[in-house]
Amino acid sequence: MADIAGLAASAAGGGLFGLVGTVIGRIAGVVEARQAQAQERARWVHEAEMQKLRVEADAAGRAADLRQTETSGAWTGLSASLAAEAAIGESYKWVNAVRALTRPVLTVLLWGITGAVFLGADEAGQAGIVDTATFAATAATLWWFGDRGPRRDMR
């Protein structure tokens, strides 16, 4: 009987503590796995956000490059136009007189059309009109009224 009592006590003591230890170990493993998964999810969310910011920055850079290209192309076109007119040389006096009379009318007409379109556009359209019209009207004004005579060396 003593052997049976000792065996029961030993099994109950080791078995109960072994069972409790196993359960606690398994629970700790599950908690650690969940923490690792949560950390991995947080890392992927962070990586996705960083990728989104990189894509937005690249898009903004491409848009800025496109605006720069459009602007430089517009100035290149104006320069080519000025060079072409300079190559024509003097024309008949009556042609110069007609140009002198029509340029102011065309300038006022250009600004009037721009103003009418601006007043009829929404806010986003107005922003685009301001940029485009300012460049076009300024270039036209300089083109039509600017000093395009032969350059003289100042001595």
C-alpha cells in the first residue's frame, strides 16, 4: 500500500506540475507567436506606407519635370519665332504700319478673351488659365511691343 501511495503521490505531484508547466509553456508560445505576427504586420504596414510615399514623390517629380519641359519648350518656341522674324528683315513700310496698328488691338483682344474664359472657369481651371495666359500674354506683349530693333553696342 505504501508503494501505491508513493507512486500516486509521485504521479500526482509530477504529473500535475508537469501538466501545469506544459499548459503554461504552450500559452507562452501562443502569446509569443501572436506578438511576432503583430510585429510583422506592423512592419508590412510601415513598408506599404513608405512605398506609397515613394510613388507619390516620384509622381510629383515627374510632374515637375514635365512642367519644366513644357516651360522650356515654350521659351524655345518664342526664341525660334523671334529668330525667324529677324531673318525676314525689313518689309514694306505699309506692312510695318499695319502691324503697328493691329498689334495693340490683338493684345487687348487676347487679354479680353483670357478674362472672359477666366470668369467662366471653375477654381481649378482658373489656376491653369492664369499660368498659361500670363505666359502667353506676356510673351505676346514682349513680342509685339518689345525692342526688336537692331542691337547697338553701348560704348
